[in-house]
Amino acid sequence: MLRCPECRSQRTTFKAMQLHIKASGHKLCGCGGYHYPHRPGSPFCDSNPMAPALRASREGASDEEVYEIVIGLAWSVAGKPLKAWPTF
């Protein structure tokens, strides 16, 4: 089973998946983080806000170095906008 990267629906063949993506107009990322078109923001995707830290971790950086990169990203990369205040 193949799962659509955008809507997460399932298809049984690669051809059916290609037809679904073409018909639905879903946007896939081709940044090169994966060797195939993928969902934007995936862990290895360059559009993921934590991509520098994940890349450093994959390349063998120490935990302290990765932690410093994460702290730097926390101060420099904007998060997701708040849509509504949480209700309890």
C-alpha cells in the first residue's frame, strides 16, 4: 500500500498514486532531502524548520553540538502561528 504524502489516503499501485496526485493537485517537495518527491516538512526535507539540526545529527555531530543548533533555531526560526487560544 502506498500512502499519499499530502492527504494520507492509500493507493494499491504506484500508477494509481501518480494519478491521484495529478488529479488532486497535491504539492510535493523535490528538495533532494529524499530521493523521491515527498511531503514538505518531512524529517529529511530541507523545508523542515529543524533541518539543520537533523542534518548535523545524521552527519555525526555530538549531542552538545546538535543541542546548540536547536537552541539557535528556537531563537531564529518562527513557529507556527496561533490559530485560536486553547480552551480547557
